[in-house]
Amino acid sequence: MAVVLSVDAMGGDHGVNVTVPACIRFLKEHLDVSLILVGDRDTIYKHIGDNLSLYSDRIDVVHSTEVVGMDESPQAAMRNKKDSSMRVAINLIKQGKAGAVVSAGNTGALMAIARYVLRTMDGIERPAIAKILPAIKSDVCVLDLGANLESSPEHLLQFGIMGAQLMKAVTGKAAPSVGILNIGSEDIKGHEEIKKASALLKTSGLNFYGNVEGDDINKGTVDVIVCDGFTGNVALKTIEGVARMIGFFIRQEFNRSILAKIMGLISLPVLKRVKNTLDHRKYNGAVLLGLNGLVIKSHGGADAVGFYYALKQAYHEINAGVITMLQDYLVKHKEILNREEPRKELLEFKDLNML
Amino acid sequence: MAVVLSVDAMGGDHGVNVTVPACIRFLKEHLDVSLILVGDRDTIYKHIGDNLSLYSDRIDVVHSTEVVGMDESPQAAMRNKKDSSMRVAINLIKQGKAGAVVSAGNTGALMAIARYVLRTMDGIERPAIAKILPAIKSDVCVLDLGANLESSPEHLLQFGIMGAQLMKAVTGKAAPSVGILNIGSEDIKGHEEIKKASALLKTSGLNFYGNVEGDDINKGTVDVIVCDGFTGNVALKTIEGVARMIGFFIRQEFNRSILAKIMGLISLPVLKRVKNTLDHRKYNGAVLLGLNGLVIKSHGGADAVGFYYALKQAYHEINAGVITMLQDYLVKHKEILNREEPRKELLEFKDLNML
């Protein structure tokens, strides 16, 4: 069965300059994929150029007249730009015309619009942003990365369920292990919220590992790490910063002298392999989990390689059946989520402003 | 003038096996230093061995009968172990016999005892744990790293003052820049507490930069980054984890084949220089800032090289006059800290349990 992806072609810092080349490469390498590119028709066709003849049967362009600005407030984007490339691309999911949407646009607007159009899954109060990161043992899924400023114990439990189902679908592991990000391994450590969340996770039926610490992220101690969006966002960006610093010092040392440069040239194949293993572009693409539809957020500054990998992630997650797997799980495990509080919270713009 | 350091010789995962060799090396390389080693006299002398004859005029051993366990609760350590090596070593500061204490022992106990013995500085409500980390631009001081689970805007302001004075003393910069760790650069981002803290920092007279994000830590965007202890602790450990993962993948790739091994051997001098630049042992030693005395916490698992650098940090910070500089600043800038709430909060063991 053909996989259809809806692409917000105008989103991101570089718009069509990045999205279109990435789409062309993706079509070339994935013969069972059709893409719907949403945005200004003329601009998109211009960038597709001669490739159109090669992929005309698997490429579709849907015109839209507006673009959500990268710094635009989610409120404004949602209320005033009903014909934005982002919104029209999301609508295609809702209409069943595509299996996932990929956007490099404004995260807050993407979350607000996707939540409004697709609605939150039954049993989930707050969607979360999840990302799969490299680790020594095996990849790790961390959530929330910034959709929620604060997270209640119930939210953290829901993040655990969502992360575990995502990793189950993607890796095939029967029972992915779930840890909660804390500042010590002992049960007595951390905030009250974390202690309560741990108690919920323990009896959730998930493969709950317990507390993990910051260095467990890239160690790969567990398959899924749950945390509030503030902490997760800081940890994610900290990882980017450390990797950049180490890369900087490696380059600096190999440029220090002619001899060092020669050594660098000799070991280049190996250094390139290391770089390739850890290439952040290969891990580009966060999932907005908890919505009735697959929404993939590419890094706003991603290049064509990065955006290609965001498309690839969407493709894999459609094939893995992430959304139906999670929906089914939530229906079957209703009792875990049974609580007196209302199931679905209202969209809170104050949270989305942080994205 | 001779510098005197008080050393908790029994503290840390490896006790005297690490502390004594580090002390011997330190005495050898710093001729103006005297050390007071606190702990079991016989054990310490046994480990000093023949070196005693070389340094007998600059080495002193103070006997104590107890040791604080690495997992012991701060309460128990403080109430029941009045003759622990940690406590006796701290007492030497209070008595004016040493300019700083260095311990690799239990962080929570160290904070509890140091706070009880030395008291918090006037104007400071909560001491913080600060660490100087490597960054692309220049070293950065991050605090709090785990002394406080949550931090009020006033606490964050105080952290900013403490961090700036520390960096001023250590680097000689006239007005170190101060950033607040957040999840976006715009003023509207983040918790209410952070917004309030930003407002306080803006009018504090400090060189306030504004919001910084996780990746600014190792970029070195600012000289000082303030955050609550939970976030700081997660960020610090995340940094350790990323560095370890990258080291792991570099070793793995250079061990993949005989050719790769040869390439690794050829570029070894450069790789070693990179490793040396970023050697976490050279950055070992966190400062418990805000106490009337200089307390340096070495990583519990540090080896002799790491502990040596913790001693070196203590030595530099004594010479830089960190404590008096900060005390003077607080007296001169009383008005910034003038608030209705009580100046000094009670010691809260619930917070120390997290350390």
C-alpha cells in the first residue's frame, strides 16, 4: 500500500529551498511513497523543476496562500491564517488524504493547529513532543521536550505510555523500558510530582525502570525517558551544545599545525564515520505524540539532509502503525487512565508560547 | 603567605587511596601550600609513607574517628557523626586554621554540615552548588547544580550575584555576564519564576544578558548561568553523558579494523590533546557558594588526578579571595537584596536528600 505524506513545503528557516530537494530525494529512494506538497503553487513547481516529469504520478501540489512566520504567536497563526501551508497540510491528515504531516515550521503554531484540527487522543490530556536520540546501548525516546511547561504525575504517566508505544512500534521491542528523569537514583529523590508519577508508572503495567539521571539519556539505560517539557527541552539543547563543543575542539586540534592536519587527513575516514554515526540530521524529526494523527516536526534550521530524515521518520512511523497502536492501547488500558479529572484539557496558549 | 587547605581524607568512593596521592602531588607542585589531612591518623600516615620526610613541615594530620557514608542521610551524618573527617575538616575553616576545605564525600552531608558550621552569608538565603565548565568561548559557571530542588526568583538573583563574583575573582573579568537558563530566548518564554527572576536580575546592577538555552552552556554565551538545582543537575549530568557517548563512538570506530587502529595510532597525539582539553577531571570540583568559608566538593568517584584538580581549584579560589569579595559585595549591595522575607531560611533536609 502506498504511503502518503503531507509536507508543509513553506515551513522552516529555508522553506522550499530545503523541503523540495529533500522531497525529491525521498521520492527517488522510496518508490512506495506519494507526497503532497502544500504551499505557494508557483514557487513549489519552480523548485521541483524538471523532476516533475520523473515523479508526476507520486507528487501532488496543494496550493495555499499563507505562511506561518517562525516567530508568529501560535494564537495569531491559528486564528488568522486558516489558509497557511501548515494548516492545510494538517487538514490533509484529518481528511484521510495523508498518513502523516511533516513541517519544519513554528513549533508552537504546529502544536496549536494540530491539536485543534486533529484533537487529542482519548485518554491523553496533553500531547507531548518526543524525540528519538542516539545512545550507547540503543536509541532512546525522550518526552516531553517542550510542549508543556509543567507536567502533572498523570501527564508523566501518559508520556510513559505514549513513549513506550512509540518505541514498541518503531523498534519491535515487546516491552520498552521506561525511566523518569530525576536527580538521583533513589526513590526519595526529586520533586513530589516525580514521586507521584513514579508511583503511577509502577502500577501502570509498563516496564517501569525507575529514576534515571541526565547521563542515562545517552547511555541508553532505558528505551523511554519521561520528564516535564522544561527539563526535557534544556536537556535536548544541552546535548546539542556539548556535541557542537566537542566537534569544535576536535577540529581545532586537527588544525593546530601542519602535522596535526596530516594526521587529521589520514584518520579522516574514521572521523567521518564517527560524525556520521552521531549526525544530528539523522535524528531530525520530533513527533507530536497524543494527537489523532501523525505530526512530525523537523528542526526549523534543518538542511535538505535533515528534512529528508524527518520524512523518513514519518514514513517509518506510518508503516509501524504508531497512531493506531497507541489508540488501541489507550482503549484497552482505560482503567490506568481512569481519573476523576476531565480527560482533555483545554488548549493553553500560555504553554504554547514557550515553543 | 602560605595557603592552608583542609582535606577530608576519608571522603569519596576511594578515600585515602585517592586523596593522599593527590595531596602529595599537590604539595610537590605548590610550594606555598600546607595541607591538613583529616581522618584516621594511622591510615593516613600509612598512605603518606616515605613522602612524610619530604613534606613534614607542610603536612599536618588531624585525627577523627568517624566517616560519613556516601549513602548516609545528611541528617544522620550531621546529628550522629560529630567526629567525622568531613565535619572536623570543616571545623578547621571555622576555626581559621585553613582557607578552604576539600571533600569528595557525600554532597548532601557536606552541604548540611558546612551550612550548620559555617552559616550562610548575610544576604544569601540558600547556598548553591556551582561548577565551572568548559565552553567554546570561555569557561562558564553554572549554578545551582542540585543544592535546591526549587528556586524562587530571589534565590536565582542571589545565584547570579554569587556566580558573577566567583567568575570575577577567578577570571579577572570586571563584569561577568549572567544568563538565566530557559527554553527560548524571548522574554515571554518560561515559568513565572524565571520571568520574575529576570526582572530582578535586570535591575540588579549585574551584567545581565537575559535568557540562555541548553546549548548556550557549552557555547559559552555568558560567563554565568543561573538555574534551579533540578534543571542544573540534569544539565550537568547530561553533559557528562554526551561526552562519554561521543568518546565511546570515537573509540569504537578506531577499533573497528586494523586499518582504523593504525589511523588511530597515527592521530593519537591530536586525539589525546582533544581529550586533555576536555578532560572532566580538570574541571573536577564544585563550590558550595554562599557560606562563610570556601567548601569545594570533589566528585565522589574522582581519581587522584581529579582530586588534585579539586585541590587546585580551592587553592586558586583562596588566592582570588572569593569569599571576602563576595561578602564585601553583599554588604555594599544590600539594597538589591532588601526584601521583607527573612534573609536566611532554615536548613531543609528535604532538599538535601536529593544530593
